Amino acid sequence: MLQVCSGVKIEVIDLISLVELIIIIILVSFSAFFSSSETAFIGVHRIKILHLAEKGNKKAKIIHQELQHPEKFITTILVGNNIVNVAASVLCTVLTLRFFGDAGIAIATGIMTVIILVFGEIVPKTFAIRHADTYLLKIAGILQLLTKVLYPLVYFFTVITNFVLRIIGVKDKIKNPFVTEDQIKLLLKIGVEEGDIEHHEREYIQNVFEFTDEKARGTMTLKKDMVTVQSDEILSKALKKINKCGHSRLPVWKDHFDNIIGMIYAKDLLKFTDGQIQKTTAYEILRPILKVKKDRKIAYILKELQTKNIQIAVVMNENNNVVGLLSIEDILEEIVGEIHDEYDIEEMNNGGGTVALKQV
């Protein structure tokens, strides 16, 4: 009778141990899931997720929504991961105590340390960092469900965390840029190396970044190189200057050089006869010109020139003295390189030069 009872007891213990072992395996699997989710979340390409979300991908929309509140997502992952790790360690301790007595605690600690480190951390995180985008999209629905299930605990720990952060003087939230300039430049470099982006395309985009920081003083034509016309100067003389310098627009000053009052267009001279061009002054065909300070950024100058439909701006210093000249063409050349003026003389094979009639 005792032998039968002992046999039944052993079988029951073996069954309980088997169930505990299965539960431990399941818990470690959850640990791997949480660890891989955390790594994938950190390593995901945000631009790609945003692009997919805008195209209507439901899973991408879930991920994009979570990316807007990273602290909430990370807290969910950490809470879930700690719950399963602690539960797995407790069960393993109970299991080893049953078979090894007091030594079971040390054995359980060693076993669970290795298992959690290898199968709950290293392996899943290595996998996730290599397949962050595809993996995160596949588990988006599960993550959304876990966020809802663990919400009470997440809310509790979030309140405590924010309270502690306020005590130590950390601000609630610092808004970081979606993508930094350095990240874009790095992507450009990688794109060129992999052949997805041409060298000139990379140069254009890099020039845009420099363009936004560039000021008038760094782009302008210096005062000593400016070609100007006096307001009372007859157009025949102005035309000679235009033909000599090749510029299609010249600033006009009155009384003294620092008093720029406007500009003349080369094409405006075409409507005059030979007789009229000898009598008409630059003042009579004057067009408006923009005046800007030398430290103003050229991005803002370009916008103002376009808004007012003016082609060139006179650059002034703090004493309102002329220090240079800046045209839309000069500004655009900062991005795309050399641009030929519509009145530039084209070199011919025989060394001569012509101006196309359609340009005039």
C-alpha cells in the first residue's frame, strides 16, 4: 500500500515539475519577446515607418503611434520583461529546491542567469537589431494588446518615474527632432557608397544644409567688384557697361555710391532707338531694388526677393554703407553650382561669341 502511495506521489511530483518546466520555458520565451521588442523599437527606421503609415499600413500606424510616446512603450516592455523574468526565476528556484534541497537556490540562480542572458537577452536582441523594421511590424498587434493589458501597471510606474524626475530637476519632456541633420548626412554617405544616391545629388542636399546657415556677407559680390550706373547717366553709356561686364542688371546710385536707389535691366534698353538711348537716363527706367543687412541669412533674403519679384539686393553694413551685391542667381548657385545668366555670351567653336535671340 505504501509503495503504491509513494509511486503516485512521485508521479504527481514529476507532473508538477514538468508543468513548472513548461511554464519556465514559456516565461523565458516572453522574456525573449520583450527584449527583442525593445531593441527593435530603438533600432527601427522611423522614416520608413512613417512612409508606410501614410500609405495606409495599419501595423505601421500602430508603431508610429507608439513612437510618439516612447517612454510609455519602454515602460510597458520593462514591466512585462521584469514580471516574466522574476516569475521564471521563482519557479526555477522552487523546482531546484524540490530536487536539490538548500543548494537549489544557488543552482537556480546560476541556471536562470545563463538562460535569461543567452535566450532572453543576447539572442533575441541580436535578431531584432538585424530585422528591426520587419520584426516590429509583425508583432505590432501583440504590442498594442500588451500595452492595453499592462496599462494600470505602466500608468503606476510612469507616475512614480515622473515624480522622481521632477524631484531631481529633470524636465517633463524634451522635444527632439524627428531626424537630425547629421543623421541625414550619414544616410547620404551610405547611399553614395551603396550606389543608391549619385555624388551630385549628395552635393545638392548637403548644399541645402549649408544654404540655410549662410549669410549675405558670405555669398555677395564684393563692393570692389560691383558694376554700377549713376542715376543721371545716359543709357548709351550704361549699355557699354552691360556689354563689357556681361551682367543683365546693374544697380543705380544717386549723389554718392552708398545711396543705391534702384537698378536697370538690360532688356529694358532694347525698346529704345539709337536716338532715344542717347537722351534717356538710367533714372527714367529705374526698377526697385532690395536692401539687406550683411548678417541676414540668404534663405530669408531669397524668400523676400521672390515675394517682391526683385532680382537683386544691395548688401549694407551696420552704418548703412554698401558692402556688396546679392542676386537670386548668387543664392541659387550656393545649391546647384554655377548658373549662366540669360544674357551670358556663349563661346563658339571658332572663339567668337553670340547671344541667342530668344534670350534677348
